[in-house]
Amino acid sequence: MIAFEEMPLAALHAPLVWRITRGQQAAQATVRDWLAAHRQLYDARLDQYGAVLIRGFAALHAATDFDTVLAAAGADLLDYVGGTSPRRAVCGRVMTATEVPSDYSIPIHQEMSYTANPPERIAFFCVTPAIAGGETTLADMREVTRRIDSGVLQRFRQKGGVQLRRNLPLPEHAALRPGVPKPWTEVFNTTERSAAERAAAMRGWRTQWLDDGSLQLWQDVLPATRVHPRTGDDLWFNQLHIFSPIAALRWARNDGRHALAERIEVALRNTPDRADEVLHGDGTPVSAEDVLHVAEVLDACALPHAWQAGDLLMLDNLLAGHGRRQYSGPRSILAALIGARHSAAPLDAAAARREVSA
């Protein structure tokens, strides 16, 4: 018999912790069946809190365990075509959370929010926590949206939303670019220009090849906020604070990556057309003031989550933002992107209480 207790963090809506109090040694098949039986409650809690952490199962160790548990939760796993973070496939569509170097923090963001069809959820699994640092930061995007200046929100609504223009280099040039640029061969999983063009066209993205072999990519023009399909919350949902060059410069300085900060400054002076850029929907650049304001709000709302081996964390990709702190030593966190779930019948409060005590 498996039992658990719910432990919400007082300072943040996310995550709600399900701490296993009985049945910690349950076999993987038992864990899978238990999660499938509790899927309705799990879904309801994600809509409420934005994130649920399951902690305490000894049988969860590796990518295959993670994949099995996700299947029990009814997860429809997605690929990462068009994504920006360096990742590596591990098992099916289970991948590394990110391979951004450990001396980088990662700002709070929502996964693939620069695309028209982002994942509804993202799941993480801890194989090995870092020796020092490496916490995943979480932010309640309802609180983030409340804190963003109303004038900033209004500008995005009046100017038609937001669009990301990316410059994707050749693999041999990636190390020469500031930041952690992802080659177009990796973004589209091909070495053929024509195949990359077709993949972009299928998603409605405009492309242009530059004389250094890099691919200029204009992604979807999207609203700066999106309405959650079940809660009705209108939430900040974009990554202008990551892709704007001024934000990249701020990020490097805050991390203490001073050599990179100098490279970004030189690149912005000498080759600004090779930098990523964030535009309003009407094609005008987003102001540095607005970018930095948003970045500061997100930083202020970020709270750390320290990992334990075997932790399973599920995030609603609209309600909860995530990031990462710098770290030292080995660290292995896996991730999976999850598409729209099948609708479940609402779970009333009394039923929820019965589920927890079962």
C-alpha cells in the first residue's frame, strides 16, 4: 500500500510536494499503477499549484523508470524540433534537461514559449543532484504577471505581441558566438539546408541564409501573454528576457561571466545583424527598458528547489516558470515535453481529500 502527504510550500504556489510516507520500496510496476490511479488528482493539483513534486520512491533511478512513469500519467511526449537549449536524447523522447555549462545560471522561463504550439507540461527527473548548487528555480507565473508593469503589458498588446528572430550558426562557428548558440543543424536535426527550410516552413517560420552559413530565423508572432485553458489565468508567456541582446549581457554579468560579457558587447557593436533579437508584432524592437524590467521581475519571483535523487517534478508550462542555478560537480536531470492531455472530469474537494488519505 502506498500513502503520501501533501506539503505545499508556504511562500509559493509551486510546487506542491507529494511525500511518500508508506510504500517507498514499492516496485516500479506498483509505482506506475499507483500514479495511473491518482492521475485525476494529480491533474487537478497541477491546475491549482502549477507544479507537483513526487518524492520518496526508491525504485526510480534511470531514464527508463522516468519514461515508464510518464506513460502511466498519460503523457504524450513531444520532440524538441525548433528548441533553443542544447539537449541530448537519452531514452525515446526523454532527454537531458539542458547541457548549458554549469557556470551559467538559467533564467526563469516557460518551455518553447516562442512557438505557436508549446508543450502543455514539462516533467523533470533527478538521477544525480549536483554536489553544490544546481537547484531548479521555480516561479508562479500568476505572481510574475501581477508584478509586470501595466504599461509594459499594454505596449505588447497594442503592438501585436512578440516575435523572436534567431541567428543559428554552423556547428563550426557556434563556439565563436556569444552565449550558448545552437547550430541550425541541431535545431532542425539535419545537415541539409533544404530539410531545415522545409521544417521551418511547416511551422510557418521565415528563413534567410547569411553569407557566413548561418540561418536567420523569424519565428511566430505571438501574444506576450496566453490564457490558461482551464484556470482562465492570463499569463506572461514569452522569452524576450533571454533572447534580447541586452538581457544576454545582463545575464552574463550577473553570473560573473565577464569575458563573455565583453564578447557580447563587441558583437553588438560590430555584427548586430548576427545577434538574436526580440521584436514587437509590428516589427519594432522591444525597448531595453522593457526587457530589463521583465528580467528583474522574473529574477525577483524565482525560488530555488533543491533536488534529491529519484525526485519527479511535473510543471504546468503556463502556470509555472523554471530555471537553474549555477553548480559544481556532476549533475544529471532528465526532462520530457508533454503535449495537451486528455480532459479529465473535475475532482471535487471531498474526493481530493479521500484520495490523499487512501
